[in-house]
Amino acid sequence: MKRKQIDRNTTEPGSSGGSDPRRWKMLWVIVTAQLLIVLDANIVNIALPSAQAALGMSDGDRQWVVTAYSLTFGGFLLLGGRVADLHGRKKAFVAGLVGFALASALAGLAQDPLLLLAGRAAQGLTGAFFAPAGLAMLTTSFTDTSERAKAFGVFGAAVGTGGVAGMIFGGVLTEYASWRWCLLINVPIVAILLVAAVRVLRDSRSSGPIRYDLPGALTATLGIGALIYAVSQAEARGWTHPVSLGFGLAGMALLVLFVWIEHRSPQPMMPLRVVAHRVRGNGHVINFMAGGALYAAYLFLTYYLQSVKHYSALQAGLAFVPMAVGILIGALGIGRLPARVTPRTILIGGLAVGALGMAGLATIDPHSGFAVLLIAQLVVGTGVGAALTTIVSITLQDVLPEDSGIASALTNATQQIGGAVGISLLNVLALSVTSTATDPHSAPALTSGYAAAFLTGAGLLAASALIAWFVPRPSTTPR
């Protein structure tokens, strides 16, 4: 009989169980770190033209500034989550932050494209270790259901607004300082975070022997990495290109092999019980689809504002403020709802409202006023903010304490991969619609492509709401 692992927590005097007296301070440290992860995935988007000109990058190399980050972050998330479970979540969190600061400095001070790409890849790699560690500590520290709802609301607000904040800060820093500060700004922020993390975070890890499932770690990392690479290549070369198709098939084959290995391993890197749970399994599917719709909306709204409305980088960043406000309302508002409003109801309602707002974005034309974008963004943000916060709670529902790191990593991974796939698929759709116009580069043609992408995003959110309808009532309400 296999010995059941028990999660070992280092508690403070006077604390009981997982209710650490410093848990609210811990929350802000973890949330700020998570904000860095999401922000850095987007902050370079607006700064990219300046960086390309300064370093003499080719158009082909330019996309790797974004892809190198997402590839290593998504590829190493499961390994990072397991390392946190085995060696200690606080240790993984602090070590990841130190590495992230060093990687940011390397990228920000880069004098050639190779160093910039290496720094971005290192940012993703180190982020893959502290992101799941932080969410795992959040999960194990808030044991009261009402407090957990508030904590997840704040966490969800950070995740949802991080992409918007990245574009806003990217525009401000690029216009008034330098593209390098979009990366170097992480160094002083991490320095402050490290002081707070050492003082207030409580360490925890799984007890028992430290054993690594090397076959599982290799197949998971290579499989997710190959899949993300295939999606990034499909956006540039098309889905039927041999590189896209080859890496896509290889990635799926490796992930199938990973599941088989985990089923047979006595010490699996990702115990299948984490995803076999019906509530959590449906939550990950919804997370994948909703992430694809939201990330694509950020991209195509940016294209519309800059290519059709001719906004500057700063104006385009500030134009996303209504989306951020909506996400804050939705994410923080669910903690104030009556207890009788179940997570399933919030999820269905939030996704439906998000789909309605996304459909509103699909009504744009080259002459649309900002009022249309303002209202649609507020509606999308409010709905998706409430939904994504609830999804995080659902995907960690009833997770055993010793699995909290790997479960947190999987939550991050499904949203990251969903975003990459959604952007690629909807970009192909937008280009196919645009290419049918007499002048594919005209404002009406471009707008019709973006509108088609928004409408498809609305369909993804509506389909997610339908899936949420069949999510069973959790055994323990994650509020």
C-alpha cells in the first residue's frame, strides 16, 4: 500500500492550521508577483518596434521576443509546480524571483538580439517556478471559504488586469523613457518583493522522500513546449506548414505519452487525480477556451486601435483602461455576492456577460466612436473578470495539499496554452476574412477581419458558458 503524503506547513506561533496571521500580507506579495508574470507577457508588445530598430532585428526574429517568453513559461510550468511541492513553495518562489530579476536585467541591457532573446527565455523559465509556488501558498494559507473568495478575487483581478497594465505601462515607458525600461523596471520591483517575501511568506511542501519523475518531467516539458512552438509557427507560416504540423503532432504525442507515464509511475510528477476530478477537469477546459478568447481580444483590439484608428502607442495602451476597470469590478465583486450564489452560477453568468460584450466589439467599423469600445470593454471585463476568478477557484477545488503546486501550475498552463492557440486560430480567421477584400490593407477590410475574430471570441465564451452549465456542484463550495 502506498503511503499517503501529508502536506507539511511551517506555522507561526499562535496560528491554527492553515490560517496564518500574516495571510493578507502574503496575499499582496503573491498577487504582485503574479502581476509581474502577466504584465511581462504583454509589456514588450508595444515596445517591440523600438527594440527591433535599436538592435537591428529582422522581422523574422522579432516574434521571438514574445514567443521565447511564452515557450519557456508554458513549457516549464508543470516542472516548476512539482519542484515547489517537493522542495518548498517559499524556496521556489524566492529563487524564481531572483532569477526573474537577473533575466530582466540581461534582457533590458542587451546590446544584440541574441541576448534579448536569451533574457526573455530566462524570464519565462524563472517565472514558471515562482508563479505556481505563489498560487499554491495562497491556496494552502486561506482555509476559510469566505476569506478564500476574497483572496481569489484579488488574485483574479491581478491576472485579468495584468495584460492591460502591460500595454499601458509599455506605452508610457516606451514613449517617455526607453523600451529597455519595460524590462529593467522589474529589477527594483523584485528587490522590494524579495524583502517582503522573506519576511511574511510561510513555507510549505509535501512530506516524504524527494523523488523526481524524470520521464514525466521530460515528456511534459517537451510536449507543452513543442505545442506552443507549433502554435507560434502556425501564426506566421500557417497550420499546414511542415514545421507547424510536425511540432504540433510531436507535442500531442508527447503529452499522450506523458499521461501514460503518469498512470504507471509510482511517484508521478502530475498525479492524474488532479485532472480526473470532474469539476476541476471542466474548469481547465473552460480556462483554456476563455483564455484564448481574452488574449485574442487584447491583440485584435490593439491592431484595430493602431492600424485603423491610428492611435499612438500611449493612446492605445490607455484605451484599454475600461477593460481593466471592468475586470476589477467583476473579480472583486464576486466576493461580495450572497453565499447562496454558487460558483457555478457566477461562472455561467460571467461567461455569458463576457460573450455579450465580445459580440459588442464585433460591431465595430472604421468610424466607430470610443463610446462603443468603452461600453463593450466594460461588459467584457466585468464578465470575464468574474469568470476567470471563479475558474481559478474551481480548478483548485478539493486539491490535496501535497498537490497544490502542480495543480496551480496546471491552471496557469491551460490558460497560457489557450491564449496561444486562441491568438493563432483567430489570427488565421481574421487574415482569411481580410484577404477576400479588394484592398486587403484598407481600413474596412482590416476591421472586418478583426470583427470576425471578436465574434468568434464571443462564440468561445458562449460555448464555455454551456460547458459550465454541466459542471456539477462542488463538494465543498469554493467561495
